[in-house]
Amino acid sequence: MEENSHLITSFVVRFIHSGPPENTTYRGAILNVQTNEEMAFVHWEEAVEFIRRFVRLSGEPETGE
């Protein structure tokens, strides 16, 4: 069997909004499927920072780890 060199990291993102569509406030939660670690967020940037803990996002410089 051929070894697969790809690493897969999966996330589930849930968005919750309250109020009428013209006054929508979003919040949510993000789950790392592999580690079962979950974090609530109010701002999308918080979710992106959570993702960065596990993967380097496209266009970002390598950290040299």
C-alpha cells in the first residue's frame, strides 16, 4: 500500500445568529475533528487564530518549526 504524505486536518464551523436579518449578530463555535478540541468565537478572526494553531494557512510564511 502506498504511503500517503498528506496530512488531513478537518474543522466543523457552526454559526449562530440572533435577531432579524437586518440586525444579525453572528457567533459560533469551531471544532477540530482530529483532536475534538472546540472553541466558541464572537469574531471570525478568533476562529482563524484557532485554525492557525493546527495548520499554516495559504499565503502565510513558514515559521521554521
